[in-house]
Amino acid sequence: MSLSAGSEQRSEAAPEAGGKARNLHVLTAAGFRVPEWAVLGTDVFAAFARSNGLAERLAKLLADGPQHGDGRTAAAPGAGEPGRTAAETAAEIAALLADAPLDEAVTDAVRRAYEHVGGGLVAIRSSGAEEDGAEHSFAGQFDSFLNVRGLDDVIAHVRRCWASGFSERSLRYRAQRGLAPSASGVAVVVQRMVPAERSGVLFTVDPTTGATDRFLVSAVYGLGEGLVSGAVDADTVVLDAVTGERLHTVVGEKQERYGAGAGPGCEVRPVAEADREVLALSEEDLTRLHGLGVRVAGHYGTPQDIEWAIADGEVWVLQSRPVTSPLAGPAGRSVPASAEEPRGEPRIWDNSNIIESFSGVVSPLTYSFAADTYAKVYESYARALAVPPARLREVQEWTPHLLGYFHGRVYYNLLHWYRMVRLAPLYPLNRRVLERSLGVEESISDELADTLHPFTPRPGLRGRLSRAYRTAVFARRFLTMRKSVDRFHRDFYRSYEVFNNVDYDALPGEETYRRFRRLQRELIEKWGPMQALDAAILLSVGLLALLTRRWLPDAPEWFTWAAASPGEALESAEPVWALAELGKLVAADDEVRALLERTPDDAVYGALRDAGHTEVLAAVDAYIASYGYRSPDELKLEVPDLHEDPAGLFTLLRGALPGSGAAPHRGEDADSYLAERLRGPRRWVYEIVRRKARGSLADRERLRFCRTRAFGAAKRMLRALGRDLARSGAIEAWDDVFLLRLEEVRGAYEGMIAHTELTDLVAVRRARLAADAALHAPSRFTTHGAPYWSGNLERAGWSATAARTGARELRGTPSCPGVAEGLAVVTDTPRDIGGGILLAYRTDPGWVTALPSASALVIERGSPLTHVAVVARELGIPTVVQVRNVTTEIRGGTRLRVDGAAGTVTVLADPPADTTPTS
């Protein structure tokens, strides 16, 4: 009869010790700090069963018991009665094990195990033979008991562990996985309890996505039972897997702590209010846990799920097991048992940055037009970098699929964007900057990144020569980018004036369609070479970040973005300054100001006209003529711009009135920081790189304004085509055109689709989009094979709803330094913020005119290079981006403190009970 103990130095654990004990043996032998333990092997249970004549009875009960996934065996032929259920089998076995006496040898084995760990308080844990393995985890199938004291209680709980080896849930687990029932029982671990001050779980991989670049730590006060059972809202910290840097923190409520009581089990005590509001772990604790995770995962060679406890200043390892699969979908939604296991080509879908252009549910016409535009532009970009024809055909295989469309939402097909970045040189640097500029939540692994190529690499000398030539072409474009942008800018506006000054509703539909096709060729397809500017931004900002890390190692996180900021000559900020001037004009006339403040938005324009305020009306018309396409959701074809509906302008104009905004406390600026810390030749080199980064970003904003106007012209044309199709009877209403895809609109004018088909398509898609709008969309997910099939979207958690955790401080990426306090205004549309703190899930360029009335800006999805974040830096508005779940956690009316340098959003006071979120 074996008794394996933690202090024994065998080369491997005995097979009868079970999975938990095997892992404890590995950890102990490797020198990790593990509380003293001993295991009663399955041979101890076998001796117990033999001494009581139970072996044959157990075998028969299991043979007659459930062997199917529904937990019930088939009836015997001709019996006419259903078979025995798992519950019935489990109850009968439990009764047998509870009543059978222990002989002297078995009792002695239990006593020696208890004495080996030092007596006193112990944990009694089941250890199944197949538990915690690479194929089957048996997680939660067997029982464990904490704070057991005294030999009699230890024996009683050993029996209960034996019984759990035949529990209803474990029998069902085996049946559902096609595992034969086993009468060998489970081993039992006896382990000394440590007086845990804090406990928790450490995953050395993201348990929801499998991403290996981050660790996840959950922590509570006292014993970890509250966390494991879900009774205590734990702290959660995400750490960078390599550096241990804290990436994200959620402070749980931690209202209770579990500890030892008078008898077996746990005593629950309240946690002091002050302790609830702070992280249970110190920075030193997090550093030690990160180091522990690195060592344990390295020792096993696979990602690990580690149970740990901190007691008397020491970190103890209580258990470690392999992470065999993601535990749940996003937002904690479990994957249905019916969902197929993922197989096929992996794709990563991410809405970072793209949500700035296409938020929420977008129409099929908007998506298909955008996807078509991206495909044409990036194919043209590859041509501009001299990709040879044979390789260009490979590029054309993935450029049409840079975007994906799921339940009406637009996502980046992220792996293709890494391929696109690799068209330019310095891929390792550029892909890191790409991730920061897009604002993606997590990086892909280096191993995966290395496999992504825009086309099959040529081996040998020819391949090296081809890469060298492409690098030379890129270098020439990089060095002459300003001239190229100036030339494109000039040519663009020359063509744009031709397309813009046309009444398309007065033209025949066929003529409007021909002009639309011409617009695609002249304004959109020629955009490709300008995408070298994005590569120039990645390269110059990346070099600037490298120099900052080397020469200014103590620089705050916001500094590089502020140093690269283009300056006040930013073309995209022009609508802000123009709106401010319009606000001054309105404020100078008390009658006009009163009219604006008391009149509904959709009636202001008419009221100004009727009251004869011609000067103000002319200024409004001039603003709309210049900036009417720069409006919320400007790239969504179905959303009217200010030309069509000027009401939104008057909402923003109220916030631009003098005295209506806030005066935030600006933090330190990049120029003063540099002047104090960097001089001489290093400063000269730094400024050369900085000028390139600033100039590239300024040029990008100029091109984005061009894009706005190109989409605006396309929007006018496609609306006119909708009215033409409605007049011809192809669709019932003109705005049904947005429920068609671009290829179907083309088909109507090119003779490739019958008009009679379109009304049916419209009806189906209208119903589908209405249902899609009710779904909660994950920000990032992975699919395998055909994305809509094989349980891919079920695993992604599309039906889940987000819930508040009660966190009092949220962290994001610092974007503009400065501190502001005020009331949260949570909104999904730009509006007068009234000096409050603007919180948005996402923004788009049309939001810039809402910034002057905000004291701070907090964006859930975005990056420091998001258009609105760039403009906010020019206005000196404290800004934090990439603040996960901020629009879920924070309600309108909450008093906040935003620190744009530290990247923190702190709750100072909850809103009144009757305050509802502002939208």
C-alpha cells in the first residue's frame, strides 16, 4: 500500500497517485515552494474496497450505470423500463462507501499522511487518475475540502473524496466524453493549509482567447475558495507575458474573505471598506507572481493554470495544471456543448480603429463600398512598391478580404493587415507600431507574425535582390513623401471640384452611375501610392519611440505621441476653429444666442431665416459648404451629412459658445520636456526624426480630409442612384438602396441582376439588420475555417451582454497629459458636453467639433493616433484611450478624475440614484 509524500525525491510520481499529486510531485521536485503534502493512492482505495467486499459490487453498478451523454444507460432488452440514471448510481455508491468500515492498514495509511504534513489544519483533495491531463481536465468533477482538523474528520473527508470519484457529475463527464466507467476510484491528497492572506489563480495564457503574450491574475483576500466558487468579485490584472508590465487592471469589490473557522469548511468575514477599493496585490506581489508563472510554464513547457497563496510574505504554489482550452467566450459566455471544435484556417477579427470609421451596425452598401475601396487602394499600393506581376497576383488573393462583416459590424481581418505592413521594410518594428496605432488589445505571437507574408518569399539571390529593389523604391517614396502628398492633394481637389458641383438628382441614373465609376477610378483607385504614407508614419513614429526609449528611458507613456503631434497647423482641426468663430458670431448677438438656446435643433435653420438673421445664416451656410461632409459617421453612406441635415451643427454650436467649455489643466508639453532632458547631437538627431513623424501625421490628416470629401461625393451619387432605382420600381423606397451591396447596384445598371430580385433582398436584409442591432458585439475574436459556421460566432460571444464590475479606477493608454475633474457624459453621438468629461465607446472625425466643450476625453476603443485623439492633443484636452469597458462601468453623472499622463480614470463619486446614462 503506497504513500507518496511531498518530501520524497523520486524521479516520477507513482501512477496510482492521480493527476493532482503528479503535478504536486513535479512542482516539489523542481524546487517550487509547495505546502507539505502526502497522497493516498488508488491502491489505498482498492485495499479498502477489497476488505469490505465492495470491488465486485462497484464494478457491477458501474457496468449497469450510465454510459451515454444523457447520463442514463439503455434499458435491458425487453425490460420495458428506462436504465439507471447517473444520480441513482452515484447515490447508491456513496451510501456503500460511507457505511463500509476502514481496516487497520487503511486507517494507518491515513494517519501517516496526516502526520507527515504536520497535523493541524489540512486540505483534503481528490486526485483522479486522468485529472489535470493534456486531454481531459476533469475540472470541478471531484470534491476538495478545506480547513479539516483531527484524524477522525480527515478520515470522514477522505471517504467523501472517494465518493466524489463516482459522483453524478463525474459519471456524466465520463459518459459525455466516451470514457469507460472505472471502479478504481480516485487518489486523495492531504495537504497542509497555509494561512493565506491573499489567494488566487494565475493563467500563463489568456484563458478566453489562447493568446500567449499575456498572463492573467485573479486575486482575493484570504483563501481562494471565494474566487473559485464565484462568490467573491475578485481583482483581475493582465500582465505582459515577457516584461510583467501591468496592461490592464480591474479592482473587484471583494466584499468578503474566506478563512478558517471552528470546523471543516470556511468561515466568511466581511472585508473592510478601505481594503475593497484597492488592489489586493502590491507591485512586488505582481512581480513575484509573474516570475512564478514564467518559471512554472517554462518547466512544464505548456501554458499553466496555477493556484497560489501568499502567507507570511511567501508565495506558495498550491496546484498547477495545463490550460487545455479556452474556458469561456468573451464576457464570460460559455461555449455551447453542441459547438464543434475549432478547425480550419484561423482568422483574427478586430474592430480596433476601424470602429472610428464604421461604428455599430452599418448597411450592406456601406460595407461593400468600403471593402471594395480598401481592396483597390491596397492593390494599387503594392503596385506602387514595385511588387512584380507574379507576386501581385498573390497579393490580389487577400486584398479583397481586408475587412469582414459580422452581424452588420465591420472588422479588420487582422492577419491580412500584418501582411500589408510587410510590403514595406523593417517589418518587426512596423508591426509593433501598427498594433499601437490601431489600438489592438493584444499582439499576435512572434511565431505567428513570422509566418505572415504578402506573397511567397523568393529564395536565394533573386529573392534578396527583389527585396532590395522594393526597399529602394520605398526609401525613395519615404524621402519624397511631402512632395507626393502635395501633388496628390492638388490633383485631388482639381478632380473633386468636377464631381462636387453637380446636381445628380437632375441627371439620368445611367449618367450618375457612369460618373460614380469615374469617381472610383480618379479619386479612389489613385489613392494607392499614398498608402506609403501610413508606412512612413509607422517607421518614423517607431524610430521616434526607439530613440525615446534609448535616450529618454524615464519618459512618460504619453510623451512619444505628444512629441509626434503635428502642431496647430493641423488641417483636420480647421472645423474646430471655424466652429469657434461661428460661436463668437452667435454670442455677439443676444437675440441670435437666445434663439439658438431655446429652439429645437431641427428648427434652428428655419428660425434664423424667418427672423432675418442673414449674416449668421450666411456664416452657417459657409461652414456647411466647407465642412459639411465632416460630420458624425461621415463614412457611413446611410447617415446624412450636414449638407442634407444641418441639425447636428446647432447641437455642437451651443457647446462652442464662449464660456460654455471647460479650461482643463494642461500637463507638461513635449517641447519643455525635451528642452530639460535632451541636448547636443542627440537632440539634433531626435528632431530630424521628430520632424518626419510630425510631418507624416499632418499629411495623413490632410489626406483624411480628402477621403471625407471623396466619400461625401460618393454618398451623394449613391443616394441619387437610390432615388433612380425607386422611380424605376426596382426598390420600394429610395433609401432601400443602402440594404443592397455595391455589386448589386452595379448589376442593376450593368445588366447582371434583375430589378425584380432587389425588393426581396431588401426585405430579408432589413429583418436581419434589425435582429443584428440587438446583439452585443465582441471587440475581437478568432474564427477557424468558414467564419459563420462550426460554432465560431457562438464561441465569440455575440449573444452576451456586458455587465458592470464596480471598478473604481480604470486604466488605459495615456494620449494627452493633463488632469481634469468633472461629471461623466457618456454618449454615442457628438454633442455639447457642457464642460463635462466626454466618454465614448468610439469616435470618428466628425466628433472633433464636440471637443471644445469637454474638459477631458476618454475613449474605450481607439489609439493615440485616432483622429480625435490627435486633435485633442492640439487642443490640450487630457485624453486617455483604450480604456476597456469604460462605457459599461461608468454611468452618466459620475464624478470622475481623468489623468491623461497616468492613463487613469478614477471614480470620485457615484451619480445620484435616479441618474441614467446619458446618450
